[in-house]
Amino acid sequence: MAKVYDVIIIGSGPSGYTAAIYAARANLSVLMFQGYETGGQLMQTTDVENYPGFEEGILGPDMMEKFEAQARRFGTEMLTEDVTAVDFNQRPFTLTANSGEYRTRAVIISTGASAQWLGLPSETRLKGRGVSACATCDGFFFKKKDVAVVGGGDTAMEEANFLTRYANHVTVIHRRDSLRASKIMQDRAFKNPKISFVWDTEVAEVLGDEEVNGLRLSNLKTGEESTLPVQGLFLAIGHKPNTDLFKGVIDTDKAGYIVPSEFTTTNIPGVFAAGDVTDHRYRQAVTAAGDGCRAAIDVERWLEAQAEAERSTEGNEAGQERRPLRMNRTRNNEKPILTAGKMAELRRESRELRA
Ligand SMILES: Cc1cc2nc3c(=O)[nH]c(=O)nc-3n(C[C@H](O)[C@H](O)[C@H](O)COP(=O)(O)OP(=O)(O)OC[C@H]3O[C@@H](n4cnc5c(N)ncnc54)[C@H](O)[C@@H]3O)c2cc1C
């Protein structure tokens, strides 16, 4: 029969690896599906300067290599593929990937969220070299520089306002002639003297060889093209949580983020969730890692409670057999070793005698 893991972790970002480190160190058998985007979102960035423990900062991919090595050290098995289907209807749960089916007592979903990009080749080429999807992460690198933010929702306004702490000037570029953001966020942005707006416009190309030095803009109403000299471009056009696989099975909010029932538990007992897949607010490596730790501890305690419950059920079943044994103690009070079959035979004999 196929091996049943104690826990399978889906996803290899900071939350998945941290969950693996904790779960494997707690002596659980752990399998991780790293997914085709092994290492998660931080593989797309250069310097990470806000993760504690790296006082000089560290490149995103180097950091994720360290996370992986630490998780491997404690015995986590890893597969570099995506989970393509899950069956949470009965325990042990079954997860399917290209290489086959895998069974597990518990699952941690740490599939993260994907930032939405414009899809321009020039944008992809300059990711981490002036193009970013996270102002909290990268704003610091744009001290006294001119930057642009693309988007018109609350996140875009929040990012624009945040960036004015560092940047010389922030230009918000929006496809429409009005914002989707809440009134309070709009007011804050309109009042900020370091923010200006370019309406009805999209980015046609990100300019620069090694680093961003400008944007080619296209006015959607007039078709007119212009150049905006900036050193940074921040995309704030949304994030998509990677939860399609769990649609209709795991409770999510309207945007698709998993809504934990309590702590890191989901609506399915034995299935836990951690990291950006549950978090549209903080979206940081350190919060994702913290969440992975919480999920692993929750799994450990849940498995322990399950084992305890199984032991007490077995005890009760055995107890039904033992009860008559106490009644049938020998004269010298030794416990006779009686099987269930022998007990049934004795009961039948006793009934026959009484009859
Ligand atoms: C450009 C950029 C720069 C950033 N810079 C910083 C920074 O400087 N500091 C900071 O703290 N944060 C930064 N962040 C945010 C940070 O990367 C995230 O908060 C963090 O990675 C979230 O971790 P996670 O484990 O929840 O998910 P993710 O990192 O998103 O990882 C998700 C994992 O799930 C896997 N996966 C998805 N679906 C499946 C499936 N079906 N089967 C198997 N695996 C699957 C993927 O392959 C991936 O490995 C940045 C983000 C971006 C986009």
C-alpha cells in the first residue's frame, strides 16, 4: 500500500519551507510539492533587505535556496511539480500530481498569491531592476528618485502614498478617467503634493537596458504616445491567490483568498493554510514564514489529538471485551487471557445453562 505521509505541504515559498522545517523537526513525515515556481515569489526579486537575520540583505533566490536547504536538512521529501487535484472527502487525503497519487493525514496549503503584471516583455526583462509589484518591499531602493505606480484601486493609492516617503515624485498611471479606490484613499492621494496622475493611459513599454529609465505611455482615448522619465515602476493592479485547485472545497473570500476557520485551520479538518494564500493585507516573506510555523504547529497538535482519539476508541472497543473479563477473573484473581471468540462461546454456554 502507498505510503501515508503525516503531512503534505503544497508550495515552496517562505510559508511552505518554514512549515516543512517545523513539521520535519517534530518528527513528522513530510512531503512537499514545490510547484513549478519553486521558491515562490521571492525568486522574482533581487535584494531582500527586510527579512531579519540578513543584516546586509540577501538576493531573493539565494534566500530561498537557504530555506530549501534547511527544510531538506530535517528530512523533508520534495517534488518539483504542481499538485493537479485534491480529494479531501475522506482521510487519509489523496493528492494527485503528474507523477502519481500521494496520501496524507494532513495538508498545509501554502500556494501563495501571484502579483498581476502587465505582460510586457520589457517589464519581465526589468523585473527586480526597477520594476516591482511590492512598494513595502522595494520602495526603500528609490530614495529621491521618480517612480510610477500603475493602478486605480486602494492598493495603488496605498503604494503611491507609501512611496512618497522615499521617492522624489510618484506618477499614478490609470487606464480610466477616475479611480476605483475608496474616497478616503483617493482624498489622501489627491492631497499629497508628491503625487500626480496620468489618466486614460497605459504603459506600452518599459524603457532601459540594465535598469528602468523611463516609460513609453499610450493615451487610450487619443492614441497619443509620450515618454515619462522614471527610475521605478510599481504594479498595483492586483494579486491573484493560487486557490483554483480548491474551488468549492475550501472556504475562500470573494477574491479567492482562503479564510481560516480558527488559527490556520480551514473548513476541512486536517487541511491547514498559511502565507499569502490567506493574506491580502501584509503579503511579506516574514509574515508568510510566521504563518508556516503556526500551520506546522497546528498540524502537529491536530495529528496528536487524532491519535489520542483513535487510541481511546480502540480502548473503548477493547473495553467492551474486557468488561466481561473482569467478571470472569479466576479465583486467585489472575486476569484470564480470553479472546473475543472465547467470550462469545462462554456467553452462549451461560445462556444455555440458564435456559
Ligand atoms: C517582486 C516581489 C518582490 C518582493 N520582495 C519582498 C521583500 O523584499 N520582502 C518581503 O518580505 N516580501 C517580498 N515580497 C513578498 C513575498 O515574496 C511574499 O509575501 C512571500 O513570498 C509569500 O510567501 P508564500 O509562501 O505565502 O507564497 P509564495 O512565495 O507565493 O509561494 C507559493 C508557492 O506555491 C507553489 N504553488 C502554487 N500552486 C501550486 C500547486 N498547485 N502545486 C504545488 N505548488 C504550488 C508555487 O510554486 C510557489 O512555490 C515580494 C514579492 C514580489 C512579487
